[in-house]
Amino acid sequence: MPATIPTLNAWSSDWTTLVVAVVWQSTLLAAVVGLIALMLRGSSPAVRYWLWQIVAIKLLLIPVWSWPVWSLPVPIPWLSPQPNPEPVKVVSTAEPVRFAPLETQNTPHESSVLTSQPVEAVAEPAIARPLADLTWRSWLLVGWAAIVGLQIARLLWQRGRLARMLRGANPADGALLQVVAELAQALQLKRIPRTMLTADECSPFVCGILRPTLVLPRTLTVSLTTAELRQVIAHELAHIKRRDLVWSWIPEVARMIYFFHPVAHWVAWRVRLERELACDQWAIITSGNSPGEYAQTLVRVVSHVSQPAALRAAIAPLTGGGDSGEELHE
């Protein structure tokens, strides 16, 4: 049996024990946090956001607390404690080799026989079947690793798609940059994010941890009024202000690792919901509009994004005038 099979079986046994601990501890914690969030439903969304972030952080820290590195089946030299080697004493128990005398009579085919002991037949080795030696826990571990790998590949594909979108986008200029600069100053951002206009039909978003970038679909900036566009930009800049581009990775990584656990998906959804509500609150305060006006802007943005491109082109001549976002690009 290959040496990797017993190692994988040992790892999978500890892994299943760890998964059980993660499931029941995170479920209990999520239930407690859910009750607290229900009692704090009238408070700021930022408070509830951090409550659910605690659950996400706990999901990632449970393995560290429950499975110390020195208890791994395969020790890591620079992390696992190593015993002091002792000198090995070699004790010789060998006796002098004595050969049996040859037979005096020369018989056919027996002149080279040293002893009269019968020769036993050597059994043929059995055919090795390493996969048959894997336990069901090992198969679960292999399946889990494969699904996590597929999710990582999908994430890399999305990052490549985003990079292609940014390469095809155009930098904003004119009055739109002035609006972004004013709102960035109102939110007390350290630096003004880069603003790009894309021809792709998507929702407005921000990306880039080291170099934040605001991405706006060109058709949306044309269809919204200046006041509505300010609300949309304020909402996106609030993500930069709150450092959501960094903190949002915690629940997403937990969801990828524990894709089989409903609590991980629930926590990731709650974090996204409270995050968006917190940014809505920032946008209302920064833009100076009422919650009703902001809600109307959200409805317009959602309806615009959900409309097919052909329908938007058909109704564009019929929608009219007023203080539109077109003047921001003049």
C-alpha cells in the first residue's frame, strides 16, 4: 500500500472530527447572534454587520483552535515539537554461518543442494488496489478539496473577466470627476478613487483594495439625473470608506470553505445585506436627500439594470429631459 493512503486516511479522520466541531459550534453561535440582531433591528446596520462578521471570523478560526499543528498526523518540522534524538545502540546477535556438507553421492540435479530441507514455493504478490484502501472519510475529504478547487478556479476566472472589463473601460472626465471629488471629500476619503465608464451593462461597483476604482455603466449615467447619480456614487464610495473591499473577503472565504454548511451561506448573505444597508445610510446622509427619494433612485437603478439593452434603446427617445446625467459628460 502506498504510504500516502494511510496518511490520507489519518488526515480524513481528524478532518471529519473537525468538521463536526465547526458545524455545531457555528450553528450555536449563529443562533445566538441572530437573536441579538433581532433585538437590535432598530439600531444602525453597521452594528448588525459586525455581529455577523464575528460569526464569519469564528468560522475561520475554529480550525485553528480545535486542531493544533502539533497534533497533525504528518508533523511539520518547523512547527511540530521534535524529540531529542538518542544514540542508537547496535547489538550484534548474529551467529557464524555454517554450511551443510555436500552429499558424497553425486545424484542428477542434486549436486548443488546444500541441505536436505524441502524448498517452499514462493507465493506471488497480490495486486495492489490503493483506491480500495481509502475510507469513506478520505473520499469526503477528496470531494471537498475538489469542490473548493473549482470555486477558486471560478474566482480566478471572474478576476480575469473584471480585468478585461477594466481594460475596455474609459476614464471619466469633466463634471463627473468633479462630483466624485466632492463626494470623496464629504466622506473624508484619503484619496479620490479612479473613475471608469464601461459600455457593459452592469450595476455600479467599486473594486481594487490597493487602488480603489469606481466603475459606472455609461448608459446608467446618462439615464439618471444629477441628484440621483450623486446618490449612486455616494453609496459606492461608502464601500471604500467602510473598507468593505477588505472585510468582505472574510465571509466569502468562509462560504467557499464551508460550502456544505447552510450557516456559512446564511452568514455571508446577512453580511452583504447589512453592508448594503450601512452604505445606503451613508449615501442618504452625504447626498442630503430623504429616504423616500433615495428609495426611488434605487428603484430606477434596479429597473435600468434589469431592462434588456434592446428595450432601453427603444424607449430612450421617449424618456425625457430635465436635469439628466448627460450634462456631466459635456
